[in-house]
Amino acid sequence: RSYARFMHRNQQQVQAALADANAIAIEVIGAIRTVCSFAGERREQARYQAKVEKFYSLIVRQTAVQGVYYMVCNTFLINTCVQAALLAYGCFLVERGLLSHT
């Protein structure tokens, strides 16, 4: 449940950061003559870069959390549960005499 809440919240932040970067790009491209006339290329590039870096950091965080979640849930828990169930079923069969231990 907390994983789903985190992912939902983070995904909203990722989308907002990407939308902010795109808005800056569209704004600057639309007003490229004005930007160039005031020699604002570097300033606009810095604005865009800041938004893209925020997007990148959010997406990296999301990917790291997803990796840990899948590692724990899909690898560790599932493998451990399957092995425990097989061991318990094997013990059950040996105790009932349906399977020999040799």
C-alpha cells in the first residue's frame, strides 16, 4: 500500500517536472528572437537544464525504489515462499510414508 502511494505521488511529480521542462522549451522556441536579442540563451538553457535535472532525479529515485521493491517481493519473498512450501510438503509426504527420505 505504501509502495503504491509513493509510486503514485512520485509519478505525479515526474509528470509535472517533465511538463515544466517542456513548457520552458516551448516558451523559448516561441520567443527565440526575443531571447537572442537580449542574449538570454545561457539563462534559458540553465532554466531548462534545472527542470530536466529535477525530472532526472525523480525518475532515478522511482527506478531505484522499483528495483528494490521487485527484488524483495518478486525474488526474495516468492523464492523463499516456494522453497518453504516445497519443504513443508516434502515433510508432510515423508511423515505419511508416501515418500521415502532416501
